[in-house]
Amino acid sequence: MGAVICEQGDVVSINFDPSKGHEPAYRHYGVVLSPWRINKTCALMLMVPVTSVDNGYPLHVKIAAGNPVRGFVQCEAVRAMDLGVREAEGAAEVVGSLDDGTLAQVMATVLVVLGLEEF
């Protein structure tokens, strides 16, 4: 994001458009999955969106109280996004970061989505 390099677990307010079908649309919060050492060398960062709706979906991780946002991390909706370009357009900003426990749950669930861990 310009001169800012996101850390894994950072929470970003970002415009997810353009989007199609079940993808998140408009401005939502997202959680950065890729670590700082990757983000500093690559224009794209891996992210997952946050929804405010608790639909009981097993791949959604509830964000613990005390974090900068409330809701559920949609671990099945991994996206590569160019935050630098979106930030330059005024469509992205870092608003904080997840606590270690919630981030650990998110990362474990993403590994399930990728088939690297058992559900």
C-alpha cells in the first residue's frame, strides 16, 4: 500500500470491486494472509474478506472481541489483490490487525481450504 507493507493478520478496509457471483462486492474489511517478507517483494497480497453475517458456514472464523473489526473471516474466499494500486485510488487502508488467536484460527482454516490440513 504505497510505502506501507502489510503484515500477515493486518485488517484492511478495501473495495473488492470488480466482483462476480458470490464474491464480496463494494467496500469490506479483509485480512492479509501473506507474510511481510512476501508482501515486500510482490505487488499482490493474499487476502480473505470479512462478512458481518453469521450463516454458520464451517469455513468462517469468528473474529474475537477486542479486534479492530467484528464479523467472520471467509477463509474459503482467498484472493490475490494489488493493495498498492487500490490504496493509490483511495480504495484501501489498514485499520489494525487481528489478535494472535484469531489469526491462528484463520490460518489453520485456510490450510484446510487449500487441502494441506484435515478438517
